[in-house]
Amino acid sequence: MTGNPFLYLSILFLLIGGQFISMGLLGEIISRTYHESQNKSIYFVKEILGHSKQN
């Protein structure tokens, strides 16, 4: 291997980026599982503005 520190830094940053992506996906899965197990909406609509009823 070469003595170039930029090669080692690029490999390190690539691994750290992969870990960030996998942690984000894992957090998304955990969040969705939590909200689906609650049997209620994630959000609540208080009022609908500017909507007219059309038959």
C-alpha cells in the first residue's frame, strides 16, 4: 500500500457514510413500526381551509 493518507481517509469516510445510511434506514423502519403498532394516525388534521363541497 502507499503512504498516502488520503486513501485511508477516503476509505474511512466511505465506511462512515455507509454506517450513516444504514442507521437512517434502521431508524425509519423502527419509526414506522412504532407508529403502525399504535393504531392511530401519525398526524391530526384540525381544520380544512378553502375546500368547497362538490357532488
